[in-house]
Amino acid sequence: MGKDKVSAPAKAQVRRKTDWARTWKIIRKNKAVYFMLLPVILYYVLFHYKPMYGVIIAFMDYNPRRGIDFNDWVGLQHFKDFFTGYYFGRLLANTLKLSFATLLIGFPIPIILALLINELRSKKFSKIVQSITYMPHFVSMVVLCAMVRQFVGGNGFITAFMSLFGYEGGNLLANGKYWIPIYVVSNIWQGAGWGSIVYLAALTSIDSQLYDAAKVDGANRWKQTIHVTIPSILPTIIIMLIMRVGQIMGIGYEKTLLLYNEGIYDVADIISTYVYRMGLLNRQFSFSTAVGLFNSVVNFALVIIANQISKKTTETSLW
Amino acid sequence: MAKKDRDMMDSAPKVKLSRGERIFGVFNIIILSLFTIACLYPFWYVIVASFSESNLLMSHPEALMLPLGWSTKAYEYVFNTKAIWTGYGNTIFYVVVGTAINIFMTLLAAYFLSRKNLPGKTFFTIFIMFTMYFSGGMIPGYLNIQDLHLYNTRWVLLLHGALSTYNLIIMRTAMSGIDDSLTESAMLDGAGHMTILWKILVPLCKATIAVLVLYYGVAHWNSWFPAFIYLDDDAKGKTMQPLQIVLRRILILTDMTDTGGAEDAAQIAETIKYATIIVSTVPILCLYPFLQKYFTKGVMVGAVKG
């Protein structure tokens, strides 16, 4: 024992040395594979990590003609301006409202849809339902938003349908009250069918013996669903939920940009559309980068928190 | 498989359904039928509206089952709108070349990440995955494109998303699933990494590659935002704009100058919009039934995270 203790550090050193030598040998032997990786590294550096460095202009008064210049350093000024500015509260509230509405209503529907499709006895009907409900996923964002604008416009059939219930306001998109419902419902139309695929896949991989055992115990279909089906697809649900949490702050600026109008900015303007207008239309590069950075950081924190909670409570996690 | 067993048991005459289960079955069919119809109807409406007569359509806001009158005038405008066909040509270029670049890059990255015991694998995995959760944001991205002199060039649409990390994970999962003994014995026979990737792994992962070709292709077809911010709206930019940008002008901004600027174009703007939607969406929706199984397969591979 004593002898071992004395020689342990020396041994470790020798081992480390040979480890390095061995690693180097493996790299040299496989140098082709590292050459193959070069374009990939170059891509990530140029198009992902370089912009991450570019975030530094959030702390400067960036001037496009001079480029990144540390003499323009202003510290946290832009963040202060944003947090104390007129729009901060409204933007944060709108972003969170839209996100949570989409999450709360949009997240469970694909799961319910998958469970219902799974209960169908007719294979043929199930195929038809699946094929048709997946289809809207392939409609482009521009076309989807064009369809929404037509249908809820002054002359649209959804507006006409609403007027059966006494609505008389014309274009629904001109009325802030309908912004979130329009956004959420069109999301469901486009995404619910496609979103159910992943749960259907999880459902088909459930061991049928579990159902047999439940039946022997006298469980009816409903009890089987509660005690066998849902627990079996829970890991999939949790992974999907964490991934959705990762999109909370980044929610739908493409769709919002195509659907909103100045008249409903007070409910429809979200942080990312504000970044677009301040940055690309008003050319306030530093300020809008600061706003965007706030958004990215909050989002990143949310993913980490969601992942940690899930890891602790359910042992399911992204990493 | 498990589901099949269950279905067989259920349909066996011995198993009697309780009253509650039968009622649920009927309700289930009704609910799913309604949802399916709700998914289908907007498409149907666009089709019948595009063939309707514009003045009739304008005075009839209610839902339609059949065209109001019959007119193909809107389609004549769309087919005579040069911008749409320029956009079509550009989009096809971005889809074909962009997807080729995407697949090449994805294969290279997935090959490295699916090898065992290569030094640096953990580092590069984190290096790549981190970009899924954090990004510089819209403005630094935009300034970066200008800095790289890619602004208002075709290259920007081909390169700025040369690789999708999500699709890379799908590819890596597929490559990791291939028996090591195959690649190891090829190694012993003196095959290099390039040979192993192109001669062994690519043929064996054909199905997954097909899925990714579809994913990347559809993404290029539908993408509008990068072209919106990275291409100028000047004469030079207009020659490079993909179809979705032209669509945005016609459908969202109701800018009918593209449609030959004819006077009555404004009068039938509504039906022109519907016809434009049909002309731009039909290629994907026509391909869809044949390719559906590949699309869904990709979701399932992606769900089994690597």
C-alpha cells in the first residue's frame, strides 16, 4: 500500500505522457477524418461563432463604417435604455403571452390527436386522417399567412362566420383582441398533425404485454390509457416540452412579421420583431443587438432550467 | 408491431366492447373527421376561390363549396407574371444547389460524430450542439453576412444555413446504427475514411439521406426570411429573389405591379392571390403523397435522439 502511494504521481505522469502520445498517434493515423471535418468547422465558425463574437457591439456604439472598435465602448448603456424604455414591459408581456398561449393550447393537441388516432380501429381511416392532417405542415409561411389574411380579412369566410355570432368589426387582424387566437389557431392548423407523428411513433413501440397485463387486472380502455399509454410516452412528451421551452423567447417572428400591422402593435409586437424593426429598418445596430442578446440569454437560461428540472424529477433530459 | 397485436385482439370476435367503449369509438371518429375536414377545407376554399369570378367572390364573404361562376382569368395573369417564373427558377436553383451542399456537409459532419474513440469528439459535439441553444441573434448575423461580402449575392442563401444541426443529429444516429465490423474490416483492408464514407456508409444510409434531401429541399422551397433580409430589393436583388419573396409582394403587400401592371389586375386582385397560392403550392402538395412515408420516417429517427 505504502509503496504504491509513493509512486502514484510518477506513474500518473508517465501514463499521461503515453496517453498524449497515443492520442497524437490516433490523430495522425486518422488525419483524413479531421480534414473532412474542416469545412464543417469553418461553417460553424463563420456562420455561428463569428456572429456570437459580433454580439460585443451590444456594449458599444457601433458604427458600420469603422467596424468593431473598442473606443466606442459604452458598457451596459443600451441594456439600461431598453429596460427603462417605454416598450420593454409591453414587449416582454406580448412575447410571454403569445408563447404561453401557443404552448398551453398548442402543445397538448398533438398528443391528444395521437392518442385518438391510436384508438381508431379502422386502419384505412387512420391512414386518411394522418395523411390529411400532415399536409398543412408543407405550406410555406408566406402562403400560410396569406391564407390567414384572406380568411380573416374584411371579406373572409372566417370573418363571415364570426358575424353569425354578432361580430361586426370587419378585418379580424385589425382588432387586437383576436391576435392571439388567430396566431394559435393557425399554428394548430399547420402543426398539430405533423406534431402528432412523434407521439404516434412512441405509441407503436409500447410493449403489448403491458396492455395484456392491464386487461387481466380488469382495466378498461380508459384505465389502460391512464396507467399504461400515458406513462409509456411520457419521456417523449418531456423531451418535446423541453425543446418547446427553448423556443419561448424566439417564438414566431417570421409569422408575426407577415401578419401584424401597426394598428395592433400594442398586443402583437414581440421582442424579436422589435429587434428587426430597430436593427434593420432603423439601423440602430448596437441597441437592437443588445435587445436580441437579452432575448437569447433568457432563452438559453430557460432551456437549462427546464432541462435541469426534468433531469431531477423524471430522469429525462436533452443532455 | 405492438399496436398491430392489439388491433388484432380487438377485432377478434371474442372480445366484446363495453357500451362506453363503443360510444367512445363513435365520438372518436366524429372528432377526428371534423378535425380532418378543418385541415382540408382551407385548401379546398383556395382552389374554388381561384376559379371563381372576382366580382362574385367580392360580394360573397361566406364559405364556399363550389366556385362562384367560372373564370380562369386569374390564372392567365399568374402565368403571364414574369416575376413568378423568375422566382420559380431561382427557388429551383436554391433547392437543388443548396440541398446538394447541405447533404455533403451533413455527411462529413455526421461521419466524424459517429466514429468511436476519435480524439476531440466530445469537444466537437459540444461545439456543434451549443449552436442549437444559443446564437448571436438577427443583427450580428446580418452584419456578419455583410462582413463576409455575401450580402445581396446568391451565395448567402446557399451558405448561411449550409448545415442544420437537427438534421445532422438524424444523420449521425443513422450512421451510428451501422455495424462497426463492416467499417473495421474495410479499414483493415486499407480503405481510407473517404472510401468508407462514400462506398460503405452512404449506400447503407440511403433511406436516411433521402429523408434529409426532402427536409432540406422543403426548407429551401419554403424559406423566405433569409432572402428577405440578406437580399436587396433593388434591380440586382430582384433577379435573385426566390419565389417566396415574390409571393410576399403579391400576397401580403398586395403589390400587383408584378402582374404586368394591367389595370384590371387590381380589380381581380383577390382571385389572383388565390391562383398564386395554388401555382406556388401545387408542386409540393403533388409530391407529398408519394413522399409521405419518408417524411414521417425522419421524424421518428429524429425522435430517438442520439
